[in-house]
Amino acid sequence: MLSTHAQFEDGTNGVEAGITDMYERMETGRWKVFAHLNDWFEEFELYHRKDGMIVKLNDDLISASRYALMMKRHAKTEKQKRALQETDGGERFRQDGLGWMG
């Protein structure tokens, strides 16, 4: 769990910027959605604009994906976690699975 809400590195959390980033990544193959996630694709197909503004209606999965994209800079690979364990004595990622809450 992070100590802050979902936001881009610059502190913003605009819907337009998030959707644009996600769409650009989808076009270049850097954002992929498993083909069996039919509900996600149904939402994606219904996503639209009205009077130039994104209509935020029935967009829970798209919004969750956008939040994940905004915060991906906090993601760590297993290799990064092991490196952190070696440098901080394992305080952040305990082997017993209890984590920082003990």
C-alpha cells in the first residue's frame, strides 16, 4: 500500500492525460490487456466524448487501469526487491511474508 493517492510524477491525476497515455501505449504495444477480459473491452468500446469531454460513465475498469498506469513507477521487479533486501537488511520486504506491519 502506498502512502499517496494515484497521481502522475508531476502530482497531477488528469483523466485526459491518463487516457491519452494509455491509448498511446496500447498503440505501440507497451500497454496490453488480456484478450479474455471481455468486461474491460466492453468498457473500452463504450468510452467516448461528448462536447469534447470524456464521458465518465460505467468506466470502473478503465479508471482502475488508468490509476495503475499512473503509479507504475512504484512497481518493483523481484530482482529489484532482492537488491533492496541486500541493501536495507530486508526491512522492506521480509522473507516471512509479514512485511513492514510485522
